[in-house]
Amino acid sequence: MRMFLLAWRQLTYQPGRLIVAVLGVLFANLLMFMQFGFQDALFVSASLIQRRLQCDIAVISPVTTSVYMSNGFSRRLLYRLRAHPDVEAVFPVCVGGGPWKNPWTGRPRTIFILGVDLQEATLDLPGMAESLDELRHVDTALFDAASRPEFGPVAEKLAAGEVVEAEVNRRRLRIRGTVKLGASFAADGNLILSQANFLRLFPERKAGVIDVGLIRLRSGADRAAVERDIRAMVGRDLRVFNADDYIRYERDYWADATAIGTIFTQGVFMGFLVGFVIVYQILHSDVTAHLPQYATLKAMGYSDASLTSAVMFEALIISVLGYGPGILLSLGLYQLTASAANLAMAMSVDRALQVFLITLLMCGMSGLLALRQLRRADPADVF
Amino acid sequence: MNEVVIAARDVAFTFGKGDLAKQVLRGVSLTVRPGEIVALVGPSGSGKTTLLTLIGALRTLEEGSLRVLGTELCQANRTQQLAVRRRIGYIFQAHNLMTFLTAQQNVRLALDLHPEIPPERRDALARETLGLVGLSHRLDYYPAQLSGGQKQRVAIARALAAGPELILADEPTSALDGQSGREAVDLMRKLARERGCPVLMVTHDTRVVDIAERVIHMEDGEVRDGGLMAIEQVRVAGEKG
């Protein structure tokens, strides 16, 4: 306790230096929180579609790495799986991207397009089930209201009772309703069409080719066993997942196969480094400036351990003083980013704890390094 | 404790090793008894400061025998050294106060090393001791706000507050002007007398030598004339230097 008090007084005697150290930690925290936040948002948003799929088992082409870069496969491969006694229904999904011309500004922007089966809602989205029938009309679509604003105020105009038509892939589509899915790093916005309308939009695509096959099992079926059976049935022609694994597959693609995960990790590391260097500089110069005084304390009978704890308390105080405003400011930035970029930026207890531990590590390492100076404080030199 | 406070016998100390070795103490023997005020004088390089750091348990002694406050310091381990240090009051050449602590907090720092002093008593004791050195009106001043003499008085208060069994001082007046040097010395003598606390001082300052009851003269790592020297001689030496 008395060493804590000593550390506190030593730090607060020169508020300027303390502020610099605290700002260093704050900056490092902001950087880390934003990097982690972006990374989480990326992983959540990258697998946004998978998270909404209503299925027990999904099949894709073995070549496909991500739904946004899909290779198609023959619909017959999917339909063949209906032969399994536990399979209740199968639903094909087609995906593609095309230019959406903003009806109000005329500016084109690529939008992600899903062609779905109309038997029932295969995407768990608010408003989807009620709007399915709307999609039976020629050249109609549902618009993702959580798309980026560059696509135009589609949802607002629809809500106001206006008719919204837009040119997509050089074809005029009537927007008959909205759903809420969300933008991701790979897709700025989403459009949902029937399979028939999807093929009208992409005439170059072969009718029998789909991108994702969704399989629903009878209730009471042994999912793991059916999954094994299906895997055996498709052999090397298709990749088979349960719903959770499909989410993970998409997420892992963005995390591992691309440099994105690495980049964010590097961002976090940069934050760590910046904070570490600033805190070390402050602590090092603080210890150096007080070397004769530390030597005096040793001569008076203070042990090395108590002086070590004084320096480590300084590091602890700096971490806590920096982390407090750091997490508060980050929460604000999360909100700002979430509303500005439609990204799922969310603070979790795990994340808060993780960054706090990294901050403690960062300041602790700075303290330990600064301590090397302390050993030079020889009480015999005081006389 | 009723016999001697410091008993040194054939204390030898060498800096460095091999060809670079320099022997600074060559078999020093001396004793200091309770209540004595002893001045340690001698030209620079005579080894008196080294002797003081050995007595203060700030260095490890390898050769000879040195009992301080009943503890043998030759080959003493770190724990024993720390225990001896806590029973000694040091007054340094430079005041060496913590710049970020007030006068009272500086004195309190010395008291915090003594678990036998109840924590709630420590601030009062710090204030009392600062009162003894005439600084009651400067309790909450930082060292930067105090004059040189005042700082040294805080340092004296810090050395005395916990009731040390021995006071070691190294040139306590060298950083002070004549007036405040005199005051500091008078203060040390007064407090040492009142508490019966022995004082061992290294000094060049004749004013300090004046208050000493005994003067030990050192030269070239040895104690001269059986450790006694006429005060007149020191005075002459001091005036020359």
C-alpha cells in the first residue's frame, strides 16, 4: 500500500509526464479496440449469409472458398440427395454480383444478389416470409435495408408508399419489399430474387447450375449420421457442412486464406508497440531521474522488492488510467463506425478483458524493462 | 548494546580485482560507544567514506570483523544488511530527499520502515520531528520550495524520526553556507545528546569537528595516532584545505 502511494505521488508530481503516458496507453487501446472490432465485424459480416441460412446441412462446390467467390455445381447433385430417407427437403441458392444503378443519382455500384427458392423462406430474415409471394412476379426483388446508403434511400421511399425501380445488370427491377441482412466487407448491399428472375438477370448462367444447396432433415433424424451418409453419397463432387461448420468455413476463409486476419493482428501489435514504447520512455526517464533517490531508499533499508513494486505500481496506475478512457472512447467509436459503415461493431466482455490484459502486459513489460535501471541504484554511491 | 555500538577490527577493503585492485582500507580498527559523537577526518582518498559505507551496511565486507549494533557485517547477507540499515539514521552530503514528496511525507517514508511504530502514529511523529528541526511551518512544502538549509534539516529529521540507534553522516554541512551549516550541526548535536544516540561523522568542516568528543584521523586507509588527534591539528588542516 505504501509503495502504491509512493508510485502514485511520484507519477502525479509531474502531471505532464503522466498525461503523456496515459495518452500513450489510450492511443494504444483505441488502436487495439478498433482493430479487434473491425476484425470481429469482418468475421461476423463475412458469414452474415451463412448465419441466416435455414438448413441442417449445406453443400457447396469443393472449389468454392467463399460464397462471394462461388463456383457453381449442378442442381442434380443436390436433388439426388432427396433419395436419403431422412432428407425432408432441399433448396437451391444462386449467388452473383451485378451493378445496381442508384435510381436517384444514376451512379452504379456492385450489389450482391441471391436467387432463392420460393417454396419457403430459406433465409431467416425479418420480412422475408411475408414478401416471398411478391417475388413471383417477373423482374422483382427484395432490397436489403441494411445495405450501404450509396444504393439510395430505397427503404425510405418504399415505406413512404413510392414505387421503386432500379436498373440492375442492365435490367429494370421493381423493388417489392425490404429485408434486413447487412453489408459486409465483400458486399456493400444485398438483393434477393427468385431463381427465375435471377436467371433473367444473368442470362449467361446455365439454368441447372446453383451455388449453395440447403438440406433440411426430418425432425428426429440423427444429424451427424445423415451428414456422414451425404458425404459418402456426394464423394468428391461436393463439400458437406452442418450449419455451424458452414459459418465457420466462411469465417475461416477470411481469417486464414486472406491476409485480413494477419493485417488486423499486426494492427493490434502496432498498438501494443506504440503503447509499450511510450510507457517505457516515461518510466525509464522517471526511474533514471530518481536514481539517487532510489539509492537513498535502499540505504534507508527499503528492499529491492519494495522498490520494484513501486515501479510496477507506476506501470499499473498508467495502464488503468489509460484503459478507462480508452474503452469509453472505443465504445463511442464503435457506435460511430457501426452507424457510418453498417458494420457489426460490438464490444464484448471477452474483448474488453482481452485488451485490458494486453494493456497490463504492455505496461508491465515497460516497467520490467525500466527496472533494469533500478539495479544501478547503488546505495554505496549515495555517500 | 551496552558495550559498543561499532566495533571494527582489522577491516580491510579493496576495490576492483587483479591488476586494477586498489586497497582503500588496510586493517582499520576502531570503536564507538553509546552516546559518543565521533568525527572521522582525513584527506580525500583516505578511505573514510568507504569505511562509513561499510559501517552503514551499504557494502559487503569481505575481510576483518565489523560489528555494528550487535550484528557482524563481515559476510552478512542482504536480509541482515537491510535490518541494520533500518536501525541507522543517515545524513547524506546531498540531502537526497524525494522530490515528489512533501517534507512530512519524506520523514514518514523513514517511519514506514518500522512496523513497531503504529501507522496512525507516523504522521504525528513526522510532524513532531520536523518541529524539532524548526520546520513546523513547512510540513507540506516540496523540496523544491525549501532552501538548502531547510532541505538538510528535513534530511536530519528523516534520519532521526524513527529513533535510530546510530547516526552516520557524510559531510553533512558541505552543501550548506556558514550559517545554516552551523545550525545543522548544532541541531545534530542537540538531538544526539537528548536521545543518547551515537554519531559518526565524516567531515572536513572544523565547525563539525568542534562538536565532536573524539576525532579519528585516517590517512591512506589506516587510522593514525591510535585514532586520536588534537582538534587544533584538524583545524589547521581544515583551514589549509
